Amino acid sequence: MSATEAPDAHETAALARGGRTSFLGYLLRLLARLPFLFIAGRLYGATALGRFAYATMVVELVAMLATLGLKRGLAEDMALRSLTETPAQRRAAEAHALYDGLLVTMIAAVIGSAALVMVPQIVFPASAATGLDRFFPLIIPCIVLSDICLAALAFRHDIAATVRARSLVEPWVLSIAALALAFTILKSDGLIIAYLLSMVAAALASAAPALRAFGLVGGWRPDPAALLHLVRINIPLAGADIAEWGARRLDVFILGRFASAEIVGIYYVAQQIASLPQRLKSSFDPILAPVLTTNLAAGNIGRVAAHLRQVSFWVGTAQLGVVLALGMTGKAGMGLFGPVFAGGAAILALLLVTEVLAAQAAVAEAALIYVARGRNFAWSLAGILVQIGASLWLVPLYGGRGAAGGLALSALFLSVAKSRLLAKALAQPVSGWRWSMLGAGLPAFGVGLLVMRTPEPIQLSIGLVAILGSFGGIIWRFGFRGADRLLFARRLTAQAFAPEPEAAIVPPLSIASQRT
């Protein structure tokens, strides 16, 4: 197996197709997320938005715990169960894996939601939990149900279901409900009710296609020993999920302990805008997991590394262009949500830089959770410690900017550490960085400096297009070659998969042999 082996043509096409589909979902989600932030900022205010942000953070944390790592671990379980089965047996094995996953995660979700209902101060620490607030955590099983069903559908390369549930149903129900409730007597709980409705709708939109795809296959019986084994082997993966998710929310938690709800609300809006580039990477998650697990199970390590390099380049390129466009028009963009939010432009800039720093670590994580779980988890914990230390030092001094700065330092640390760990584990290069990215970024930055001198309406219309257009045109002309262009192509070309130079023999590596 060559150390820099060319990826399999059909798998790369599947990655490109899945990435395109999810990227469309990302754009659709953006179209719905921005109206929600506008509605929340203008009609509810920064204080109500800050309260909402903290409550949803706690609920989503418990939901993430309740998935027990199976958002990504389910693909591995399905791949291992169906290695030697006939087509009919394979489909039944995959369905049984889904049933097992749903059973253990729903049990965990019920326990987690019950705990929060009994101690509502965890969800609403700065105000009393009255009425509907107390029962807000009961939405956790719906979140978990949606996550597991979509993970199972992604194993069969059904990314459209994720787009429908996460990019159409969930955000649009959230925005429409928040708008409608703002003019009723329920306005005080409007954001919370809107969130509940959106999660229920997303759960239904996830469960329906999963039921059609997997059906009620007979022969399944819960096996306590097998279920415990499933939970045990996914504990490191669950830890990595929590560490990765926690790194994205720990800043809000620490900021909430040192700052007012208004500051948290401003930070939340900046965080939501800055998280849009991160969603570019998550666009590949549903299809990347089954592709990687299938090749790891077969010992195709060269192919795994090639896929990671390809996705890393796609993600890094797209993120850099979006970060330049959003960052250089940040003050104008933040001002859309209300005058008080315009002061968060510096926070937005820092958070966008964080996304660029975190891109390589995020892609490396997609493989490390399968080939070096224990070590990956250890580095994730180290990254959280770095963030905690930096944030506790910076937040009391600089408020929201300090929280963003602590997150940036942690992202840089993890990007270097996890990239090196994965390269060592696979014994092959995995970085997607190319100098063409810098070559396209510098002219786009120059365009951005000119855009910043124009009125805000021009910045948010012509300016954004000018920055993105200059970056995209240069990178397409001089940076995209061969398989790179499959992200925007509908047909395969043999020339797109010419092997890269350099060859070295590496030993086979499998999922089962690398769980620690």
C-alpha cells in the first residue's frame, strides 16, 4: 500500500457527493439560522437570548452524553457486524445495530432528562425555573433519537435525510415559531418553546426515513451482555465527543459565570455566526464516517490517509474563504441583530480565527476516534485544560474577547497535537494544507480591506460577494486540480485519480486492533 496512495474513485465521489449535499444543507441552515438570530436579537433582546443560549447548552450537553459516542460509533458497529454477511443478512445486522443503539441511548437520555428536571437550577442558574422551564430537559430523548437515526442513515450514504432534518425542518421551525410567539402572551418563554418545537419536528423528520430504510426487521432481541459491550467500547469515543463538544461550549459556560446575560447573548450571536465555517467540516461527517470505517476494517490505510488529505483540503479552503468574508465585514454583520451586538465584532473576529485553527484537528478527529481512541481522548482532555486555564485568566480581564481568546489557544494546541498523532498512527501524511490557499487568501484579504472602507449595506451585499469571489476564483484556477474539482462535478473522470508520487510499504491497520 503506498504511503500516499490515491483514493478510491467511487469513494472519493461519494465523499464529494455527500459533501455537496450537506453543503447545500449548510446553506439552507444558514438561511434559516440568520433570521432566527435577527428575530431573537431584535424582538427578544440580548438578555433573553443569553438565557436561552445557556439553557440549550446544558440540554445539548446532556443529550451528547446520552448518545454514548454512537453518533460516530454506530458506523463502526454496523461495519463490523456486516463484514461477512450476505446482502439480506447484512441489512438485518445493520438494523439490529440501530435497535441496540437506540435502546441504550434512549435509556441514557431518560436518565439525563430526569436528573435535570429534578435540579432545574443547572439549566437556569441565573433565574428561577418556572412553568415550562422546569420541564425543558424532557426534550433530550428527541435530540438523541434524531442523532442516532441520522447516524444510521448516513452509514447507508443517505445524507439527504440529515439535510432535511437539520437544515430545513429544525431551523425553519425554530425561526417561524420564535417569530410567531414574539407577539403572544407566551413571549417570555418564546425562545424555549420554539426550540422545543424545532427539536420535536427534527426528531420526526429523522425517525420517519430511518423507519423506512431499516424497517422492523425480525429476530432482534436485546442482549444485555452485548449492549454493555457496545457501551464499553464506545466510552473513549463518547469521551472524545464530549471533549470536542465541550470545547465548543465551555467558553459560554465560563463567560456565563463571570459576565451578565446580555454579554452572553452578544457572545452567542458571534458564536453562531462564527460556527458557520465549522459546519463546512461537519458537512462531511455523515459520509466520512462510513467511508473511513469501511477502509479501516479492510486495512486500506493508504486510502484512509488519502481521503483525509482530500477532505482536509476541501474543508480548509472553504473555511478560509468564508472566514475572510465574514470576518472583514464583522462589525456590519453583527450590527444587523441590534446596536448592542455591533460591539461584538472583535469577539466574532477571534472566533473566526479559531475556526481556521481548528479545521485540521477536526478532520484528524474523524479518523483518530477509530485508530487511537484512548490517546485522542487524552489529548482532547489536555485541550480542555488549556482552554480552562486560558479562559479563567482572560475572561475576568477581557470578557467575551477573553473567552474567544482562550478558545483560540486551545484550538491551536489541539490542531498541532492531533495532526501529529494521526500522522504517526497511520504512518502517512494527513495534512491538507497547500500553499495555494495562502496564494488565494492574500488577494482576498486585500479586497476585504477595500470593502471595509465602504458603507455597511455595501459591505453586506457587494462586499461579501467580492471577497468570496476573488478567493474562490483564484483557488479554483490555481489551487484545484484533479480530484479536488469533484466537489463541484457531477461525473467521475479517470484523470482525477492519478496516484500521487512516493511509495512506502506500511503494515495493515484495522479498527479492532486500534481501539486504544
